[in-house]
Amino acid sequence: MKTIGLIGGMSWESTVTYYEKINELVNHSLGGLHSAKIVLTSVDFSIIEECQKNNEWERSADILTEEALKLEKIGVDFILICTNTMHKNFDQIQARISIPILHIAEATIEKLQEEKISHVGLLGTKYTMEQDFYKKRIIDANIQVLIPQSKEIEVVNDVIFDELVFGEIKPKSKDMYLKIINHLIDRGAEGIILGCTEIGLLIKQEDVTIPIFDTTLIHSEKAVERALN
């Protein structure tokens, strides 16, 4: 079994989900008392959020690269960055280490292609929804990406940073998210990407009439597939 390196802490709520899901999947595959071989390093999310807000992406890349180098030195076989937004730094980090990082969007694209999705709605932080670092990979796979309207983007982003990162699940926020998802469906979305690792705490498949692609779960599944291959 290969050793998985996790860069977590953005936020700790979703990092817990990664740890639990990866171990559950390994145990399901191998049975008995088996669990995953994981090395976790965690950053201070307050500093990362400050970098995002101040457009200091080079600074955040340096912080995450430092953590990736620690994992490489320990001897993990590959790395997961436990957040969608910070994949904006993916290329800079990957260029400075010699072990692979599993890209969360690439794992999600595989699932979209399996389900033959040609138009997908994307929810996430405003950085993920508005900037190209994430969407472009999906578009380059010949899948059209639909994002919410500008006011809806602010709603989605505020719920993430004001509630979900603290583990707060509010029915009112869920209703707002579902209304935004229905608007994306009306515009032609055949599936919805939960493109922030906290959104899966709020929105479940049973809440929506079309396929939901929870990137935290997809990323975890891909990690286990790699670890057991």
C-alpha cells in the first residue's frame, strides 16, 4: 500500500472528511483491520485566507510548497491538497517537488466523463467559480461550465467562509444553495460540482434531482485507487 500525503487545514472540517473517507475506503477494499497509510500536515487557514483575500498567491504557494517538501522528505508516495481553491497553486508546487500531486479537478473530470456530462454547474469559493485555474481544465475536457450569477456567487462564497468552514450547517443557507442549483439546472446543467471541500457538509445527492459531484469524496476515492494500485 502506498503512503498518502495530505496537506490539510483549509478548513479542518473538510480535512476530517478526507481522513475518514480514505480510511473507510481502504478498509472496505481490504477488510479486516486495514486502514490507510496517511501522513497529514496542516496549515493555519487564517494565513491562507489572508493570502487569498490580498491576492498574495505566490506567498500561499510558498507556504504550501514548504508543507509538500516536508511530506516528500518523510517519504509519502503522492500528495493531495485538501482544498479546491488552493489548486490555483498546483503548478508552482508540483514544479518544486519530485512526487506527484493528484489534482482534484482532474479526478472530477474523470467522473464527469464517466457520467457523460457535457454541461456542469460549478459551486465553490468565488476564486474557484470566477477564475480560470480550475474551470479551464474542465472546459479543456470539452465540458461546458456554468457558474451562478454575480449576486449568487457572493451568497455561495459567504456561506462557505462565514459558516461551513466552522462546521455550521444552517437550513436557510441550504435553501439558498438549492435555489442557486435549480437556477443552474434551468440554464442547462446536467450535474453540479461541489467545488469546495466544505459544500458536501451542506448539500447531499438526495437534495438534488441531477448528479452531484462531491469533490472531497471523488478526490479521496482517487487517492485510495492510487494507494492500492
